[in-house]
Amino acid sequence: MRMDRRMFLGSAALGLTGLALPGCATTSSRPVTQTGCLPPVDVSADRIIRTLAGLRPYRPSGFVVRGEALGDKRLVHNYGHGGAGITLSWGSAKLAVDLGLPGHRGPVAVLGAGVMGLSTARLVQEAGFPVTIYTRALPPETTSNIAGGQFHPFGHFREEAVTPEWRRQFVAAVDYGWRRFQIMVGDDYGIRWLPTYVERNGPEYALLPTFPPVNRMLGPDEHPFPLESVVRYDTLYVETGRYLRQMIRDVQIAGGRIEVRGFATPAEIAALPEGLVFNCTGLGARALFGDTELRPARGQLAILLPQPEIRYAFTGEAGYMFPRADGILLGGTFELDQWSTEPEPGRIARIIASHQRLFGSFRCTA
Ligand SMILES: Cc1cc2nc3c(=O)[nH]c(=O)nc-3n(C[C@H](O)[C@H](O)[C@H](O)COP(=O)(O)OP(=O)(O)OC[C@H]3O[C@@H](n4cnc5c(N)ncnc54)[C@H](O)[C@@H]3O)c2cc1C
């Protein structure tokens, strides 16, 4: 099966090139029919309400869902989802519980309270087991809270580094997650459908027969972007702060316990009372289990004042724009091996400038 590299890595790598609009962009003033017009995002530095930098847990050979023995316990890993952890959360958690739960009796431990730990804990509870989440930090102090929240499996592996077996896990995870998120659409979880406009010269790789829906090249009168080639597909967007709050409530309503506690060594985990442990520590797994393949891929975001009339998303050489109730997210960097979570003013200024050029050049506005 051929994967479209640009879809998974290429546009992420473009974040390193300075977020410039491409040379092929045109500012043609040809008329666009009303149907192709959209309200532009109002981009300026004085509309920034916060800036963020988060570390994606990137692994070239893909996320790890694998079981092993730890003393007299069973340990199931579920970490390393790069820029796609929200997308893969339900599906990867499903792979993990399907590995760990058969034959198990008694309480279960989950390490980590990011999206992966919370989803894993919920599936453990749905299967009828009591669960305790042990975590060094709780939302909002997790990488998962920083995520843009687009459902799209982007920036989490290198094409040449993965195995056919891993690809099967990956497709199964997307399939389960895609269906699971659809039944959670609504204000309570902060999930909604949006059309997504992508700067690219061919439809997105169709990972599933149902994903991504629509997925077609647009004619010049079907969009206002000053770009040669634009594709539209529809997908789900998760307002991550609201979503993670609700997921914590769900765990607690179902009787789950949460204990704030960090682990420095596997021996400390082996001393837990539970006989089955899911390791959902994200980038933390690097130090905890010595997985040096796991690397940070930093992403920086500028969040602008909310604009409720913006009901579409964009990704392309300018970066990406996801509109949410808590602000308009502008991003697009993918900086490998950068460990600092301090946003860099210069990088934020470039994110603002590239989006200002894009939205300031709309050929027509709704
Ligand atoms: C800027 C940015 C934009 C993104 N956009 C998207 C997007 O649009 N769509 C998408 O699908 N994904 C996106 N992602 C990726 C996504 O955020 C991650 O893949 C995901 O959050 C990983 O979730 P996690 O639960 O594995 O890790 P985390 O959220 O980091 O959670 C790990 C948990 O483990 C705990 N922990 C760690 N070490 C230890 C330890 N030693 N002992 C105890 N507890 C420990 C932590 O405290 C934390 O609670 C984005 C990421 C960034 C940075």
C-alpha cells in the first residue's frame, strides 16, 4: 500500500522552511462565484490572545502498541503518536486494550492522563475493569491540550521506517477512531465537522473508503485562496481543552481514580498493586523506558481572538488555521529535537506574517 508522504510528513517539514507562501501562488483578480467565497481570518499581531509551544512525541518507525512482561505484571505500551495523537487516540487505545485485557482479572493501571491515557482508561472501564490513572501531570498541563485537534493522521512516522505489521495497526487505529469520534460530535466534547481546504495538487491519500470524505480538487471559482491547487475534504476538529476536561469527567463518573504521581524507573511501576499496566506516557516514555528513537517535534501556535463566522480550516505552505471556540489556531512548525516549550517570538511573527499574506489575498470574501 502506498502512503502519500506529503500527507504524513511533507507538509510538516514545510514548517521548517520559513512558512513562506509558495512561488506558484497567484493573486489573480479573476471573479469568483459567490459559492466559492469565504470570510477571511482577521490576522494581526494585536489579535493574538496566547502563544504556545508543544512537543509532539515523534517516532520515525511509528507509535508503539506492544505488550511485555514487567516482573509478575503485564505491561502494554501505547505511546509515540507524533502529530497524530488526537486522531489515533481511540484506535490506538483499542489496539492496546485488545492486547492487554484478554485473560486479565482485577484492577488496571494506566500511566499518563493525556489523550492516550484517558482514552485507554475509558475503554478499560467500558470492558468492565476498575482503573486507576497514575500521572505526573493532569490536563491542562499535557501535550494533548496543546494539540490543534484536527482528525488527520499527520506527522507521526517516516515512510521508509515502518513495517507492514505496523501499517496494519495504523489503519486499524484510524478506522476505529474515525468511527468513535463521529459519535461524539457536539458541544459537550467540543467536536465538530469542518470543510478543510488544503494547498496540494491532488486529492488526499484515501486511507479508508470513508476517510477523508469529499476529497476533491477544487476549480478556481470554488475557493477564494490565492493558490494554484486547492483540495477540499471534510473532517472532524476537536477543541482539545474542552474535550480532555470532559474525558476526565467520564473517567471519574465511571468510578475511575486519578493519582498524581511521577515514575522515574520501570521498577517503580513494577511495585504498583495492579497486575496490568498501560504505559501512555507520551514523550515521557523516552526517559522512563529508554526509547531513544522517541524525539520531540516541537510545534508553535499563535492563537487569535475567536471568529465564530470562520467555519472552515486550512493547511498549506503558509501553515495551518483551525478555527475553534477558544480561538483561531495558527501553526505550522515541526521542529525536531527542540525541547523548549517556550514559544519563540520570531517564529510566532513568521506564522502571523504568512497567514496575514494568505488571508489578505483572498480573491473574494463572503
Ligand atoms: C502544536 C501541536 C499541534 C498538534 N495538532 C494535532 C492535531 O491537530 N491532531 C492530532 O491528532 N494530534 C495533534 N498533535 C499531537 C498530539 O498532541 C500528541 O500526539 C498527543 O497529545 C500525544 O498524547 P499522549 O497522551 O501520548 O501524550 P501527552 O499528552 O504528553 O500525555 C502524557 C501523559 O503522561 C504523563 N507522564 C509522562 N511521563 C510520565 C512519568 N514518567 N510518570 C508519570 N506520568 C508521566 C504526563 O504527565 C501526561 O499526563 C499536536 C501536537 C502539537 C504539539
